[in-house]
Amino acid sequence: MSALLSALSLCAAAPLQALPAASSPLARDFAYCAGRLSAEAQHREDQSLNELKHAMQELLAAVIAPEEAEAYEELRLAGHVAQSELLALSRFSFDQGEADRASQLAQDSIRHCRAMLLGA
């Protein structure tokens, strides 16, 4: 499982090169964070996280052209999957060290996303 955690940490650290059509670095961050916040809100059943996700999606919509939306939607889904995998690993891993590292990566990712929003 530590190989899985290593792969997830690489995804967490550098997910934004995945889609060449998603060319704006800021928009890629917004899309990926919208996905991460979506997964976190779903996992915790937290309406305030859901509101942050919507704010992130609004920022994304403000900085991209409508015809680029599909590329960024794929990246948003990738962020959701990456966060969901970290959360599942943190909760269900039989290796406590691995679970702790996954939990820390998930928290760090959400902290990064929150930092992109004023007042979050």
C-alpha cells in the first residue's frame, strides 16, 4: 500500500500537468481544488465545504472561456478522485503510518485550496 500512497502523493503534488487543453495554471488549480473540496464535503457531509467548492467553481468559470469547460471538468473530477482516495486510505488502511500520511496529505491539500479563497 505504500506504493499507492507514494503515487497519491505524486498526484497531490503535481496533478496539474494532466490535461494539455487545460492551459491556465490558475484555472487548473481552481478546477482541481473544486474537485478536492467536493470530495471532502461529501466525505464529511459539510455544507460549508460545499459552499467553498461552489466559490471555487465560480472562480474557475470567471477565468476560462466556455469552450474550455470540458477540459477543466475532467481535471475537477481528477481532484475529486484523488481526494477521495486519500480519505479512503486514511480511514481504511491497515498500516497506521500510511493512514496517517494519507490523512496529512488530504488535510494539506484542503488547506492549500482554502488558502486560494479569501475568508476560507
